[in-house]
Amino acid sequence: MAERAAVILAAGVSSRMNTMMPKVLHEVCGRPMLAYVLDACRDVGVKKIFVVVGFSAGQVRERFAEAGDVEWVVQKEQLGTAHAVLCCREQLADFGGQTLVLCGDGPLIRSETLDTLIEKHEAEQSAATLATAVLSDPTGYGRIIRDAYGNMQGIIEHSDCTREQLAIREVNPSYYLFSNKVLLEALERVKPDNVKKEYYLTDAIAGLIRTGHKVVAVTAVLPEEAMGVNSRRQLSEASKIMQRRIQQMLMENGVTIVDPDNTWIDARARIGQDTVIEPFTYIHGVVEIGQNCRIGPFAYLRDGTILKNDVVLGVYTEIKNATLDDGVRARHHSYIGDATVGRNVNVGAGSITANYDGQRVGRTTVGNECYIGSGAILIAPLVIKDGSHIAAGTVVSQESVNELGGKSNNDVSQ
Ligand code: UD1
Ligand code: MG
């Protein structure tokens, strides 16, 4: 089996996004776009990944500080996608395997498509294999140019297309696999002969075809996978598509999502079997939900939420950085932040943890089998013992609990 490397392009400035932030750090369903592209490479067994960074390179590297399998390559000036790949010249010089080239702004790439590229590349013994897709609106993408027999001749960027070429709906999603040896040669030959005066990676493909190399196109890529993100509008469209994928995977794993269009679930969330997510639920961050829970409608679960099994959260319940044990119920208008809540605790309507005193965030621990009446305010830091009964409307501080002395259970009221 051939050895495989990947080059991911992520150095661009992205004027079309109108952003101060590197484009590949913009998030799709809670994760930066680049994270999805890295995962797709890992899923097909790529061990060596080069990411080309330039604009705000430090920010990108910092965000991915834990990615030990990534080697960062700096492109000082953004002279185009071919130039960006050539920045890895030294790293790739002696490499005899295959090199995947992908864009960091293509988060919808799936590893299945990379597998198809690899299979095709090997079966056809091609110099380069790339994907194409047919879009109803091809605006902005490089168009695939074919001759009268359907043979691919090259790729023309949108800004360089003639009126006839603009009508072509077959586009280049920028998913390529090259035999590494021919890649570097082809890149060296690319000239910036285009409207933008940039060195285009797409011209390397035309160059290979012209010099008699075999270039194969995989045409079966779905439109919803081909999308690159160049604008905020496309970012929101990509997020929609990713959201559908996340929900489909959860449903296959046995989660009921009552109204997928009105539910938003972060890519990092894990949800157990037979849990039901009611409409208008928003789950954002690393969140773990066990089995047989009932969440929503209108629930907001934030980073660090861990729900064990059989938890019921209802209308306007917000949870952050908190672990709720089996059978906890918080059905109406609650905020539980920075807390550990024991087994079978009932949190009455409108009860909250007051976890921030203006300077510090404090933790609240509620023991097993407690009953917290409606409208209670639990002022952190606070520990409430197992089996405690908090009367409705009580403001509970650690002081008030201590005053109850050696009782095994607290029975707190104002
Ligand atoms: C590119 C393709 C186009 C394709 C589209 C798919 C070229 C010339 N065009 O166009 O055919 O349809 O992707 O989404 O390749 N980058 C660098 N350094 C540079 C320039 C760009 O690292 O000097 C990076 C960008 O950060 C981005 C990626 O390369 O992640 C693609 O660049 P972008 O400007 O988005 O190209 P498109 O116009 O989308
Ligand atoms: Mg792009």
C-alpha cells in the first residue's frame, strides 16, 4: 500500500468573509472548519499532515496545539493555492507516495470520498485524481472544462470564465490526490496567468493533462459535500448541512429528535439511546447525555454538561459545566451552573444556582434524593446534604445550611 501524506491549505486571508479571524477557525456546529478536514485525513489513515498557514498563523496553531500529527508550514505571502502547496516543497521533496491536497475551508469533506479517490487513483494508476460535483448554483467555483468527447481538459476559475464557461455546472470541490513525484514538477510549471495574478493549483491539473499524464475525475460527489466556505452565507449553509449529518448519526444511534429543523446539536455532543430531544433545544459544547433522558422543549445545554440516565429537563432550563445524576428532574425555568446534582433530585420551577459573585465562580453540590422547591436560589459555594428539603422561595447560602448544625438532612426554609 502506498504511503500517504496530506497538505491542507489554510493560509488565506478571506476577504469575502469580512473577518479579522483566520477563515479556517470559523466554526461549523461548534468546531473550527479545519478540524473536520484533519479528521477526514486521519480517518483514511494519513499519518503525516502538513497544514499551510499564513494569515494569523499563530492563532491557528494555538487552536490546534494538541494536534500532534500536524506539521505547520508557513506561507509568508498568499500568492495562490499552487504556491501554498509549493511551500511544502522541502517536506515533500523525497516522498515517493501519494499526497492528498485539500482546502481548510472545505469542512464537508467525508472520509468515504477520500477513500473513493484513493481507490480510483490506485486502480487507474493515475498521476492525479480529483473529485468533481454538479451544483445548481456553481457561482464562485472553478469550472471543469471538458472536450467534445467528455475528456477533462482543465479547470477555469470563476473569475477567468467566459460567458459560456460560467454556465458550466460541474465544479472543482478542491479534493485532489497526486502521485507526489509529479505534483512538485507540475506546481513548478504553474504561471500566474489569470485575472488575479495568482499561482493556481488548478493550473497544475491542466499542466499534467497537457503533458500527457493521466488525470482521473471522480464525478459522484454530492453537491452538499462539495461546498467550500468563502462567505458568511456559505458558512451558515455548511453549518446546516453538518447539523443534518450530526442529527442523522444520532438518530441512527437511537436518539429521537422530534423536530430536526428546530433543534441544534453541537458536533461534540454525545447522546445515549432512547433519549428524546424536544423542539427548540440548543446543545452547544462538549456535552454528554445518557440514556432515556427527555430534553426540552427550549432547553439550553452548554459546555461541560453531563447528564446521566433518565434525566428530565424541560422548558427554559439552562445547564452549564454541571453533572446531573440519574433521575434528576428540572422541568421549568432553571439554571444549573458549575454544579454536581445527586440522584433523583427534583429541581422546582425557577430554581437556580447563583454561581458567580461578581468575581469568582463557585460550585454547588446537591446530594442524592433532595427536593428543591420552586424559586430557590442556591448561592455558591454550597454543599447540600443527601435527602435535604429546600422550601419554595428559599435563598440558601452555606451559612444558612451550617446554622442547621449536626442534622443529617437539611430542612431549609426562610
Ligand atoms: C478554490 C479553487 C476552486 C474551487 C474552490 C472549492 C483554486 C485556484 N481554486 O477556489 O477551483 O472550486 O476552491 O472550494 O485553487 N490558500 C492558501 N494560500 C493562498 C491562497 C489560498 O493557503 O495563497 C487557502 C485558503 O486559505 C483556502 C484554500 O486555500 O483554505 C482555497 O482558497 P480560496 O481562496 O478559498 O479559493 P477558492 O476561490 O474557494
Ligand atoms: Mg474557498
